[in-house]
Amino acid sequence: MGDVHRLIIQHGLERARLMVESKADRQALEAAAAIMAEEASRIGITHAGFAMTSLPHRRIQQSVWRRRGHLTTLLVESGRDSHGEFVGVPFGSVARMILLYLQTEAIRTASQEVELGPSMYAWMGRLGVPTGGRNYKMVSEQAARLSACRLTFFTDLGDGAEARRNGAFVQDAISLNADGGRQASLWRETVRLDDGFWRSLREHPVPVREEAVRAIGARSLAFDLYVWLAYRLHSLSRSAPVTWAALYAQFGAGFSDIRNFRPEIRNALQIALAVYPEARVDVERRGVVLHPSPPAVPKQDARRLGVS
């Protein structure tokens, strides 16, 4: 359990708020308090591939995004609209939350047909992403980008061999009503996950806590770190050091150099650890050390969703 959790337990939330000084510490404290206040846990599901690679954090101009993680490389290619123009690569926290909803619902219902309708709006609202007004445009844009893009996962098999899996996230467009008002609706009531992505998701699901995602909010780097820790820590049999250089290679896209990246990932890691109190991670001069830890979602809860 981290320092912010101990502060809250020993001194109470109000006094703990007076004891932290930096903005990062305050954010971690509030995230930890939100998790500790939850009596019931809701489970979300994401693909294990996103524990080793990730989408961009910010808008990019390129039509192809490449990210390499441990033994895995993700290639995301922008789709085109009816005029042949690139619609762009999905990015940021909203794209991640839409994907999390689609994957969670598919596993929960054991079907690659995922209901949208008002359900996605209600779910995103539950996670603190209002879909009316200005945010509606963002949700609509990311839905369009996710619908159109193509993705390829490359897996290193050793001795120069490589497995390649081509596909997409969804087969159909996630089409939103052009009216961005409070009663915004979806043109399409369901969307079908791509066959290959659906098969791979069932083979490699990672359970996460919805309330952890809500506490993380729009901080996409903290989201990626949380998923990474949820995937790695419970499967470790011994401690594993990870250098800052390795973290930069996996999570540092969009940062000009490792010096600018290091303080950002330290802050994001504080948030990720605040919403995963069971995690055992030491931050050292050369990087971080991961230690075997209980899973982010208790195994008995994951099994109820059909995830082992």
C-alpha cells in the first residue's frame, strides 16, 4: 500500500489533504480516496496488447502510429472518409474509454455484438466523461477514428520469427447523431467487434477496476501505466527492474526526450499506484522495480465475468 493510502488511514482524508504539498501528491491523494471509498467494484476489460503498447496521448499528424513494447509492436493506420481523406489515428483518454466500454461489454455478454444506444453514454457519464456540449464533439471524433482505423499486432517469437495479426477494432461504424445536444443518440444501436480482435480479446483479457479508471480521468499516461501494472504485477514470480529508458520506449511517445518524460511518468505512476493500492512498486534512481503483487481485480471477481 502506498504512502497516500497510509496517510488517509492514519490521519483521515481532511488532515491528509493538509499534509501533501505538490499538485501530483494532491492528485494521487484524491485518486486514492476515491478508490478507498468504493464499497463495490465494477470490472472493466481491456486487451493484453494495450498493456504492452498504447494509442497516442495527443493528436498526431501522421496517418500511421507505431508503438513497441515487450515482445509486441502495435501498428495503427488511419482509415479514410468517403472523400479519400484520412480521418486520423484515435488518441487520448476518450478513445481509451470507448475501447474499454466495447471490450468490457463484449466479454460481459460473451458476444462480439455490443449494444450502444444510450448505454455507452450512461457508462461514459459514470466514468466522469459528460457526452453533451463540447465533449460530444470529442466523443464523436474518437468514435469515428476508432471505427475507421486498421491495426496490426506483431509478436516476437524469437530467432527472428514474428507473428502478425491484422484487423480492426470494429467492423461497423460507431455512428453518432449529428445533434450534439443533451439528448444525443446513436444512429447505430449495436456495433460488431472485428472477428480477429474479438478472438484475441477472449484469449488475452486483462481485468481492471472501473472506479480506478474513473479516478484516473483524462490522464491517459496514468491509464496506460495502470493497465500495464494490472497485467504484469500479479503474474510475476520475482522482482523485475524496469529502466527509465525502457519506460520511455514504451510510454514516451510525444515527449521530446527522456528528461522531459521522467517527471511526467513519475507523476502518472503516482496516480496509477493510488488507484491500485495492492501494487508493490519501488521507484529508484535507474527506474522502477516491480514486485509480485495481488491482482488489481480479485480472481474470484474476474471469474464471475468468465475471465481467468
